[in-house]
Amino acid sequence: MDTWAGVAQAILDGFNRHYTFFRQFSREGKQCFEHADWVRAARVNRERIQGYEQRVQETVDTIQREFPEAGRNAELWPRIKIVFIGKLMNHLQAECAETFYNSVACRVLHRDYYKGDYIFWRPAISTQYLRGSQPAYRSYYPESDGLRRSFLEILTSFGLSTPFENLRRDVRYLENALLERRSSNWKPKPNFQIQVLDCLFYRNKAAYVVGRLINGDIRQPFIIPLLRNDDGTVTVDALLMRQKDVAVLFSFSRAYFLVDMEVPSAYVSFLLSIMPRKSVVDLYAMLGLQKQAKTIFYRELQHHLQHSRDTFQVAPGVRGMVMLVFTMPSMPFVFKLIKDRFDPPKTASRKEVKEKYLLVKNHDRVGRLADTLEYSNVAIPLSRIDPALLEQLQTDAAGSIEIDDDMLVIKHIYIERRMAPLDNYLAHASKSERKHAIRDYGNSIRDLAGANIFPGDMLKKNFGVTRHERVVFYDYDEICYITECNFRKVPPPRDYDDMISDTPWYSVKENDVFPETFGPFFFADPEDMELFKRDHAELMTAQWWKKVKEDILSGNQADVFPYPKSRRFKYRYG
């Protein structure tokens, strides 16, 4: 076999092996839900994320062992790419296979060859009309079959082994919720139908029926959360049809879904039809295909650079002690580098910071931790770097950059959605906005605690406000598990000298946390502090944090719902 054909086949075999494992992990979501095995579900999510890098490295090892000339002669790769394209003509995950090819090629080749002839700078295979062995979605016709019958067929079509607690009641609730959403002048059109994706979306302790309601030119989201009860039954918890609710459900601040997809592009296309403001990047990421999300984002970045004129600039706001942050005003993202040296009192190492970001990637983010895209060897034209930013990069992160002719090469970088820092947001907020943000700041800390996450540095500058006005944490260098912390009450001062001392009069170990001292982190302004205390005074007590820790250790981790309480049927109709 010719080298180029052998390498192309090795890469395709590696990808097929990866996607087989990906689907196996995704299918385990159903078993975890049916057996209420939430520990296993979390492990499956982690293993699925880690599996990609393992399959890439296995493929690289195969190429280096069986086709060593591919590593010595870069000029073989344009031919390898052409052969590989030929093998993808009828492949059901062609776009993901191209990304896998890039991952392998970039480990074998020097970065000088990260260009169009050698890797996939743009997709070569169209996925628009790919069809799998089974349709991606099923259609139901309430006008001819009846609304209740349609709901019944939808709920029983996924083959769950666990029975419904009260299927007749849940169908009635769904009917009520749908009728409440209809306007007084609503009329069914000839094409009135409900289309539902073929696989349930599993995440945390819930499974989601994901679909759309079509009536004339109108397409509405149609999402049904299912919960697994302690007695082994299943309950319909809500009906989500508002754009905002669905956008929050698929937010970049939540964990990836476990969903078994034969044709991922078909699922993305379906989701895009009900969430047109969502980017394809976000949708691929939420489906667990974060490497494909990275590929698409990088292409969008290069496209944007060609069609814009503004420069990358130092991000506004308080400068971080660990991360150097910059942005481009015309893009809704921030770019983060780990500094070469950290300002006191930060003591973490570069390796530890990277481990914190990986922890967040693997963890349930409960809508309160921003997801990141991680890249190596990103090249940006020097002409697009503001001089002040370049100076800061050379001063604080010289070990992470390299100048190659007219390009700035960043060796390691994190990219995340730009949010308004909470301290800046509050400085310009109206009274009602301020009240909401302060309450949600506390809610964010509570949700993180319920997910076994202690933010560490809870200064407001480390939290951001999303376009849906949710407060999200994004500074990870001090993040840790609640179960690793020792929450203590501050001992009373022994004498007057203790009372006036600038330093603690009591011993403090590495993992000791004193919630009574959180006040300055939260609010210096008395009025804001009073607002915060109305809802969250217990966050400044060791007793509350100890109880959270005890609950987690006993397996009673809090449920964090990705939609408002008002949507839940038990409160609306129960």
C-alpha cells in the first residue's frame, strides 16, 4: 500500500474507532438514567471527553510506527489529504472525521504546514443532505391523531425500561401547558405537527425530549424534561417552549449532553432551526463534539480576521493576577493566556492552573461555569495586535508567545464567551438590574456549591453576567471541590491585641475556609450587602457550608434545574 493511502486509512480507522466509542459512551446515558447511577453518568462524561485525545495519540503512534516517512516528508500530506477526502464521500460524520484528520496531522507536522494543502482549513465534504440508516427525527400529527395520543406516543417511543409514575396525568399536564402557550387567535395550519429528535438528551439527573412544533411558517422549541424518581419511576417535569428557556438549557455554562447521533450534522441543523441565535460552535459543543466546535470556531476566527479591521486589545477591567486577558471588540469572546509569573498572593503553578481548567471541562457546570475552547500554536498577524497588548504579552507571558516573521504565535490559549464582569455591570446597572444581579450572584454561589464546587476567589470581578442576565463564574485558578475544604467558624479573640491585629490570631491550614470573612468579597456597599443578606445571609456561615459538604459526602447532591421553578408541573398543576 502506498504511504499516502496507508496514512489516510489509518486516520480514518482511528476516527471510526473514536466515534464508535463516542456513541457507546453516549448510549450509556440511557442506562445511567434508568438506574439512577449519577456517579457513573459523570464518569462516562469525563471518559468521553478524554477519549478523543487517546484515539488521536493512538493514530499518531500507528503512523509513526508503520509509515515513518510521513513524519519526515511533509510533502506527502497534500496527497494524503486528497485520498482521505475520497474516503469521506458517503461518511455520516464527515465533518468530524476532517477535524480528527487535522488533530493527527498537527501532531505529526510542524506548524509551518498548518495550511490549506496539508490540513482542512475549510470543510471539503457537504453534510447538508446526509441521511443515516434511520431518520434523525419523527413526526407526530395532533390534528388528526389527537393531542393526548400524540403526547403519549412521543413519551413511550424511546424505549425507557423505567415506567412512568402517572403517564395519564403527565399527558394531561403537557396538554394544559401547550394550550396555555397558544394565543387566542391560534389556528392549526395544514402542516401542523410536532417533530422530535430520535434520541433522548441525557444530562445530570434528567433526560430531555428535544423537538419542535411546526404550524405554518412558525417553528417553536418543544422540549420535555423527564426526571427519574427515587422509586424507579419517571415523571414529566415541564414543557419548555420559550426561546430563552431553551437557550439557557443549551448554554455554554452547562455540561455537555449525552446523546447518541448517527449523523451529528442532522442534529445540529435541527437544533439550529429552534435556536437560530445559537452558533453552530455552541451546538456541536453541547452535543459533546467539542473538538468539532473548536474547528468551526477557528475557521470563524480566520474568516473574521479577513473581514474586519480592529485589533486585539487588552481586555477592560481589573487585570488578573494569573491570566492575561485580551479581546477584539468586534468579536464576543475573550482570549486568555496563563502568565509566566503570578502576582502575590497567588501561589499556584502553571500546571495547576491548567488542571483547574480541565476540572471545569470535565465537571457538571450547572449553568454557572463558563466553558472554554483550548488551543495550541494559534497564529495571529502582528498587524492585528495593539501595541499595548503586545507589550503586556512580552512582559507577562513571553514564555507563551513567539514572533515568527509577521505573525504572533501563541503556544497555549483559552477562549471563552465575553461577559460583562459583575463589578462593571453593577456600576452601570439600574436599580432593578442591580437587585436581580445581586440575588443571582448568591444563586450562582449556591448552585456551584450544590455541584461540589467552591469558587475560591469570590470577588465580583471573577463573575460575569450573560446576555440572559445570569451570573456565571469564570476565574478558575483557585477553584476546588467543596469536599476538599474545611469550613470553620472564626474563633473569638482572646484579648484586645487580637481584636486590633491585622493578622489572624488563630492557626490557618491550607484548606481552611472561614465563611464569616466573605463579607468584603461580596459587597462593601452597605445597601448592596443588605440586599445580598436578604436572600443569602447563610452563605457567610460555616454551618451552611458544612451542611452542603455533609450532603455531598452522603450522596445527597443538590438538584439544579436549568429552567425556572415556574415551568415545573409540580408547582403549576400539582
